[in-house]
Amino acid sequence: MSRHHRVADVVCAGGCLLVVYTFAGYPAIMALLARLRPRPVRADPHSTPRVTVIVVAHNEQDVIEAKLRDTLRLDYPPDRLDVVVICDGSDDETALRAASIDGVTVLHEPPRCGKLAAMNRAFDATDGDVVVFSDANNRYSANALRELVAPLADPSVGVVTGRKGIDDGGGRPLDRAEGLYWRYESQLKTWETAVGSVAAGVGEMLAFRREAYQRPLGMHNEDFAQVMLAAAAGWRIVYVPAAVSLERASATIADEAARRSRLIAGNWQATWKVLPALARRRPALAWQVASHKATRPLVPWALIAIAASTAARAPGARWARWLAGAQGALYGSALAGWQLERSGRRNRWLYLPYYFCRMNLAALDGLRKVVFEETGGVWQHVPRG
């Protein structure tokens, strides 16, 4: 075997190992650790601390009233609940419509300063023992607040996050694909919590013990950075699947790809700034973060490496021809799914490989934004389905 062939074999093996570890190996390890050495949370289902729900909004006039009425109807003692809307530079009727809802406090300043600045300003203006941050376009399950605050009875827990669910009532392939992804994430986070702490949260449902709230500087993925800084400070981060935040997927797969690209760029930036401190103080959790967050944006590069190495080895190696055939089937199905999408027709079996490839292209674009410093300081909306 020539040196060229040996290099191709090593590249192919490394790419395959990265892909398998990212999507199957790491979850399998966490499932095993959750069974062998679980660390239960000392939750109190009867705990009712003073809770402030902060809805962070920018130009959400179409949904803000329904969101606030839904929040006020949640199963939590009204005298222990405050609802605040922080409008980050909204130039529509978001603030006006929010102020029309009894029992809601509205904070609004015309300049748009970014999500983190809005969160900090709202946090400083409130005094709840627990602060829950929410978006304006999602709906909470009726029991969400009780489920979120129960783990905070454990003094080691500083942050609690809930489960993101996709409203797929319309039966769109994008809804189903996104729903499948978030069910996978839910199971992984359940295992991570059983071991100790989760390595990720969802920004539309984050509950902070007041003492655990963080103010990351110079990072544009506010939610992830805040959670990881709290973990680096010693707090346990817990996932509660019974607390559900339901929302629609993006209107189109292009919108979802744009959103995913922005999130991945922010994750890359926050990960590499937070990971060193986390590695010094909590190395096991740093490994979890690297496995859960840092390896996924590398998957498209691994796929490119696998394709190049198998093409080089296919003329003389049967295994390479088999692997090349499998890749051809994947990318051919994705291409067919793309063509169907363009023509307005859809097939669920062709849509999933198309979705997988489209999101990996978004990951490449997210890395490009980091390299060329195109991460922005304000969050951008994408249309919802």
C-alpha cells in the first residue's frame, strides 16, 4: 500500500469516527454513565419562589398579546408571579399592545442594543428569586413554571432549561424534521442531566436562580454563553423535559438554515471563549460541551474528507466503493429532495437527507461568519411556518 493510500485511509477513518462519535458515540456514553452513576436532583414539586417571567421582544406586535395572556394563565400562584416585557428597539406596536394587558410591566427604549443588553436591563429592573427568560413567539405548557422551579430547591442547581417542542400540526416536512431533531436533543439532555449538568439550553425557556445569572461580554450567543458561565461558576445546569416550550418551525428550510448558521456562529464564538475556564474548573463538563456543541460544526468537514478519501481509494478498494455508493445514495436523495422542494412537492423520505445536508451547509456558513467576523450583536427574526 502506498503512502498516499495510507493517508487516505487515515483521513477516511478519522472522518467516519467523528461523525459516528458526534451522533451516536457520545449519546451512548452519556446513556451508560446515566445508568451507572446517576446524580439525582433534589427537586421540590411544591416549591413556589417568587418568579419573574421576562419576555424579550423585538417587533412582535402580531404575537405579543397572545403570548402574555398565555403566560398569565400558567399554573402558578398569581401573587408569586410577575410578567415583564422588554422591548429591544421595537418600532412597531409591540410595547403598546403589551401595555394593554393587565398585570404586565413593559420596559421599552427606542434604541436597539441587542438581546443581552435587553436581558440585563430587564433583570436589573426586577427582583424575582427566579428569573425565566422567554421569547414572544412560543407557548409554554400549563405546568411549565412549576416544573422549572422545582429543581431549584436543590441548592446546587443554578439554571433550569425546558424542552423545545415543534408544533407540527400542519404536517409540513420541515416541522417533522425539526421535531425529530429536538426529540433526539431531548433524550441526550435527559442523560446529561442524570450525569450532572446539561451542555446546552434553549433560550426560549431558561430559568435562572438570581444568584446564578451571568452577563457574558463580547459574545453573541447570549443563552449558551450565560448557561456555560453559570456552569463555570460551579452551578449545576438541569434539563426538565416536562416543561415544554412549543413553537413553529421556520417558514422555509432556507429560513431555518439562516437561523442555524447564525446560532452555530454564536456557538463557535462562545464555546472557544468559555471552554478554557470550564476545562480548568469542571473538565468533565468541558468534555461534554466539546462533544455536544463543538463537534457538530465539524461534521460537514468530516463528510468532505470522507468523500475525498473514498474517491481516492475507490479504484483499488472494495470497502471504498461500498462507502462511495452509500454517500452517493445520501447525496442523491438530498438532491432529489431539493428538486422536489423547488417544485413545490415533498417526500418525507427524500426530505430528511435534504434537511441533513442543508443544515450541514448552514454549519459551514456559520464557521465562515466566525472566520470573517460577521457575527452580529443583535438577533434577527426569521419567518415562522
